Amino acid sequence: MILACETERRWLSPLRALQWRSRLTVEQYVGRNFRLFAHPYAKQIRTYVWKMDNGEICSSFDALEVNFLVNRPDNGLHELSGTHVASVLTIPERRGQGFAKQLLTAYFEKEPQKIAFLNSGIGTDYYETLGFRVNPLPASVVDERVRSVPTKSILAISLSAEEFGKKLRSYRRRQLLKQSAQPAVSLLPSDLYLDWHLERYRYFSELARQAFPESVFWELENNLVATLPDFVQSQLDCLWIGDSSSAALAFVHSLATKWGLERVKYVLRQAPFDKRAADIPMLRFPFSGDVSLIDPQLCDYW
């Protein structure tokens, strides 16, 4: 396992584009990566590679430094540093030879006490062999067409990114304190981490020649709501935190209509779990015992 240099990271970018570009061109995806790695949060991202004896890169992944809040019955509530594992990739001609598994195994041998999470797009079996476990809460990603929903009774208060982050962290602390029977974990995103995610949506807006909305964070009823427009895919990526999602769902559909978007994507907590689904939240907890991952909305954009 070797830490990639900037030249190697740039070499990997078009290969990642071929894997994950969706509606973007390769050039646009490379531009997206350039923007993300130019963001101040990028100082907390490490790209690791696995090389052949001849120096050829065969596999890579990004390790993003994040904070977790952990509540353990034996020692209470603590904030611990951890890793968001992202962009796990083996170059096409080297796939099926176990290089990505060797790379991730080497990382966790080096960092045995690190809490880590990822969002699997290949099911759960592969990452379970590396110590990751599926979020025990029922949750599935929903991608649906925008529909007309009545919103007259909904009062939404616009929040700044800093206000949203503060309220989000406070909410997750309260939820963790309710857990006493077994360890529980939640991602505790910093303001810089949240803004790093916003940067890709700013870039998408520029590609589509659309103005990025002044307000994308909201508080309504018992919910905190994030509404991030992906104008390239004509999709509204959403996250909400709270006791009920009905008001939030009506609100995000109304915003998608206002912004001329065709689809809405969000996490439905009550949906039956599908091990074959994409964006499956998985947690690697290095301490003994079962653990609950509080708030399963750890999708790729959060």
C-alpha cells in the first residue's frame, strides 16, 4: 500500500470517470475531481494505491478523514476520528485478482482502531469479508419522478450551511444518547466536509448553466432538510433528519418542480432492505459487540 502522489491521482481520474461518470463526459468528470481536490477539505483526503512489482498501479481508493460520534454502554459518548472509504477501483485488466481487497486489508491492518463507513454499489458480500456490516435499520434509496404535492401548510425556514451542520450534529447527539443497550455510531460531519459535498453540486450547476440556489438547507416542522439540485441529471438529491418524512417529501417535490428537475432521490427508512441495491451504507466498527448506525442516510452525497 502506497500513498499516491498528485501525478498518480490525476492519472486515476479518467479511469474513475469511466466507472462513475453517469451523464457526465470523461472530461467533465475529470473537471469535477479537479474541483473537489482543489477544495480546502481535500487536505483531509488520502488516495492509496496498490502496485505491481514493476510499479504499475492496479487498485486504489480514497480515505476521507471524518469524525464519528460513538455511544458505548461501557464508557459513554465520545467523538472519534474515522474514515469514509470512497472510490474503490481496480483497473479493468487487473480485476478479479484480489488487488482491491489486498489494498483495503493493508489499510485496516495499519489503522486497526479506525471506524470506517462506505456506500457499497456492489451489494454487501464483498465488503463483509473486510469487516464491514450492513446498517441494521431498514432503508433503501428511492429514485422517483417529480409529482405534484400540496404544500400550503408547510412552513420552511431557510438555514445557512453552518446552521444546518450545527443542528444536524445536535440532532445526532440526541439520538445517540437514546441508545443504551448496545454501541451506536453516527457520522458527525464538519462544516468543511459538508461544503466539500456542496462543491460538486456547484460544479454541476455551472455545467448546466444554471444558477446554484441561494438556499438548499431548511428546517420545517420536526425535520431538517437538505435539497441539492443536480442539474446535469435533472435530479434533486435530498436528505432529511427528523421524526417524520411526509412534510419533507412534499416540500422537496415542490422544490424540484420549481427548479425544473425531473426526479427526486432520497432515503426511505421504512423500505425493505435490499442487499443488491446501490448506495448501501456499511460500517466497520473495530470494537467488540453489535453496533447500530444511527440515521442511515449516509448516501454518497453525505
